[in-house]
Amino acid sequence: MVRGYAAPMIALIVALLVVWLVLVVVGLVIKGLFWLFVVGAILFVVTGIVGWFRRRV
């Protein structure tokens, strides 16, 4: 990865993590939206894993 693109990539991953975290919280607060909790939690974990591996490579 070109060094100049590292900061925008990290910013994108952090933004996605925040969005997924909001979906998880909304899914937990509103009982009828439990599916939103599940989807948000899965996406949060996947984004974190992708970010971790991209950062290490």
C-alpha cells in the first residue's frame, strides 16, 4: 500500500466501525430490531478484522 493512502484507509475503517457500533446499539435498544443488532455486530467484527490485517501488511 502506498504510504499516502494509509491515513484515508484508517479513517474509512474507523468510520465503518462507528456506523456498525451505532447499528448494534439501536438493535439492542429497540427490541423489534434484533436483526439489526446481529447484522451490526457481524459487520463490526468483520471490519475490525479487515482493518487489523490491512494495517499489519
